[in-house]
Amino acid sequence: KPTNLEGVISNAIDTIVQTHESRVKIKRDGVKPDILIPLDEIRIEQVLINFLTNAIKYSPQNNQVIVTTFVDEEEQEVRVSVTDFGIGIPDFKQEAVFNKFYRVEESSLQFQGMGIGLFICSEIIKQHHGNIGVSSKVDEGSTFYFTLPLN
Ligand code: ATP
Ligand code: MG
């Protein structure tokens, strides 16, 4: 149903801030998407919470996270991304992180997880006819993003 995306994003950030308190600094960047988009509020909030939880978990030395939003009028889509400055993911493993139960070896030794969060995110974004992806560099950080069609 038509939902204000900005509200969904701020709910997700609030939830994360309440859980992690002052340990994490979440910054907003870009124009806030004060627009109505047909979406499942609970599920899109879940995607953001999974992105944010990962961003914090996999960046033990740096607690800065940036949420960027961009409305692309030409492509008729909105793009939401979560950037961290953590351990990063090697190039050739980036596609696999969306697979069920996949975990990057190096990080699974250090951090707990099931390897299911991003798989769920990818299923939810597929149901919304959007795209999901990541760009990342080892020891520099990662940006996970999703897009949603405006109509
Ligand atoms: P959970 O099911 O509890 O979320 P998880 O975090 O291991 O467990 P996913 O969220 O699906 O599972 O992520 C899959 C794998 O991708 C992770 O195990 C980790 O190796 C890698 N990964 C995900 N997000 C990041 C990130 N922000 N930085 C570095 N690696 C990441
Ligand atoms: Mg996870």
C-alpha cells in the first residue's frame, strides 16, 4: 500500500539507535524521500534493519554508518544505501552474500551469524520489483543498496 518511505527509514534508524545506544553514529545523506511508494512497510523496514545490523556488526573499529537516499526521476526509482567503514568483502565473494546460509569465511570466524539476513533482504526486494546489491573493498568498507520503483 502507498507508504511514506521517509517514515520507514526513520523508524528503522530509531530501532537501531535504541538497540545500540551511543555506540553507533548513523548519519543521513541525500534528499529525504518524502514520497508515497507502494510497499510493505514491515518488510522494507526489515531490509533496512538487516543492512544496518550488518553495517555495525562488520565494522568493529568504526561506528560510523551513513544512510543515503536518492530519488532518480529519470529511472523512476528510489535508491537507499547503507555505507559502513568496516572489514569489507572481497570482490569475488560479493555476489554470494545474498545466497541462503552463505557467510564470508574470514568474517564467520570473528562474528556470529546464520547467513540468512541478506537472503531475506533479497527475497523482499525481489517481491517489490526492485534491485539489491553491494559494492565493497576489503579493509575499507561496504555499501549495501536497494532500489524500489516509484510506481
Ligand atoms: P544473520 O543471518 O544473523 O544476518 P549474517 O550476518 O552472517 O547472519 P547475512 O546478513 O546474510 O548473514 O550476511 C552474509 C555474509 O555477508 C556475512 O556473514 C558476512 O560475511 C557478509 N557481510 C554482510 N554484511 C556485511 C558488511 N556490512 N560488511 C562486511 N561483510 C558483510
Ligand atoms: Mg546479518
